[in-house]
Amino acid sequence: MAGDPHPDAPQPDAAAVRAEAVTIVEVGPRDGLQNEREILSTADKVALIARLAGFGATRIEVASFVNPRRVPQMADAEEVIAALPPRAARGYSAIGLCLNLRGVERALATLALPNGGLDEAGCVLVATDSFGIRNQGQTIADGIAANREMLKAAKAGGLLPQVTISAAFGCPFEGEVPPGRVVALAEAMAEAGAAEIALADTIGVAVPAQVTDLVGRVREAVGAVPLRIHLHDTRGLAPANAWAAFEAGVRVFDSALGGLGGCPFAPRATGNVATEELVYLFERSGVATGLSLEEAIAANHWFAGIMGRPLPSRVGRAGDFVAQKEAA
């Protein structure tokens, strides 16, 4: 067709077009495992964290401080944290998820461990009353008040205080969540001292246009406070939603090795967006992640052996296109 470039003409280098980078927060040891019925050993969890760090993860959600009767998989949170390398030598920021002030207090107590304990307290504010009551026994109003205390305590104690607004794109019990409500919650958390605010598609209902709209509104409302996005792939749109968030200005993304995950209190919610799929998406688009796709896929296959089944990630199954092309 007239005007089309010759097929043999040099093609633009994607990396040259987009000299940008993102940070991927690996949540596999917490969100990836919390819904698994078979309890993994502390040693396997620690080995998983080491594998994640080995392929380049610089922020890892290593555990959550929850009632072990409700989430048995996280009953060994302190043991996992105590088994990590010393903070100065580990090469990544260790995050503990906290649902209430008691959780923050447990996170702060890890600072007395010989290895230095955690680096970040990840707090949670749910965007609907129904899900909030089921997830952590809090209405929205309760959650705002609790998170103000939690963020303040975490910061005062020496942990980076960040917060996730859960069910920001839809609730399993109330349906659509008004964007204005999420914006107001983000503003409240920014005022409370959150160093970072994540918007979570907890049940995987978002579409790219919705992500673009909500991220834009929240960015305008919270100013310089960095945003993070947490996506579940229930309906297969998580990678597209991640790209929409990137184009809207987000530079920090949660993911789980192999696409594992789900919320025990959210019906029909499936796994997180897979780490391998985010790495493939961004690196092929010229956006640096700092993570090795080859090593992430190898970690996927290793952990599948621990779990006794293949992991959901499509890139984990199909592999890296470039590597396949070079091997042909």
C-alpha cells in the first residue's frame, strides 16, 4: 500500500521509543497463597521469596497479619519474616499486610528481630461496607478511622506506611462502586499520611476505560502521592488494564508469580495478574521492569512442582517469544 514502510526497512527500537521504567511489587507469597487450601511450609515460603528476589523483585509482600483461623495459610507470618536475610543484605523491601491496628503492631514488632524485620506496612481500606464487614469487620467509616491510626503508627514506628483501596473497581456484594467514593477515600488516605496508594481490582471486574478514568481522577485528587495498581485476572483483562494504568501515569504494579491468588472473602475472584505476563507486556513494549523473564518463568516451573500443579500464567506456559524465535 502506498506510503507503507518497506518490510526490510529498519524498525524503531521499542526501548528507544519508551525509555521508561516500572516497579513490580511481587505479592505471590501473600496474596498468591492466602486462598490455597493446602498449607505450605515456612521453608517453602521462604524459598519462594528467595526465588522472587533472585529474578529481580525489589519489593515483595512476604506475609499478612491476619487471624489464623480465618486465613490459615498466613499463620506463620512471623516465622517467615524471621527467616528472611538481614534487611541490609536482602536487596528488596519486605512488606507485611495489615488489616487493623493489631496487624501494624505485629509488623512493628518484627523490627526487633535479628534480621531487622519488615520495611513496609501495607494497610487496607475497603471501598464498600458489605465487603469491608466480611473482609475485616469494618464499614467504610470504620476503615477510614482505623487506617488513619494504622498509617500514623506505622510511620512513627519506622515502617513505610502505604495503603490499598480494595474493591475500588467493583464489589462482589454491592456491584458498581462510585468513582467519586474511591476518589474521596484516596484523598482521606493521602491526608492521613499514606506514602503510596494502591487501587485494587480485587475481584477482576475492571475494563481499561474504567482504569483510565479512575486513575486519572485519583491522580488529580492526591497530587504527588504515588499510585500503585493491584489487578486480578478473573475475566482475562488484567494485562490490558495494566497497560491502561501505565498510560494513565501509574508506574508501580502488583503481581503474583504464576498468576496465583484470590481473596477468601470474595466469591469467584481468581488469581492476580501474573508477574511473567507483566514482565512480558512491559519489556516487549520498551518499558524496563528490572526483572528477568527467563528466570521468572523458571521460578514458575519450580513453584509448580511445590504446588503439585501447573500455575495459571499463560506466559509461564507459552514462554518468551523472543527466546523461542532465537531457538528456532
